[in-house]
Amino acid sequence: MPTNEKEINCNLFDQLSLLEDIEEVATEKAVLEIIAKKRKQIERKLYQQPPLIKE
């Protein structure tokens, strides 16, 4: 379990990287739509205000 905001952000960036890799090989429109939806969800967590954890 991540213990600080930096660790959480690293995990979210890793998720975005995975989505980018999958997007490169995805060909079906439905799959690309799901990837776009997941990207928005991850970015919402990544850039939320106030931050996830107060230090």
C-alpha cells in the first residue's frame, strides 16, 4: 500500500503508461473508448485538489 503522495502518483503514472502501451495495439473502437475512459479516471485522481494525502 502506498504510504505517501509521491508513491501514489508513481502508481498512477504507471497505470497511464500501461494504457498507452495497450492503446498502441488496440484496434477496436470499443476498446479505445474504454482506454479513454480509464485515462480520464486516472488523471482525475492524479490531479485532484486537495491532494490524496496530507503530509
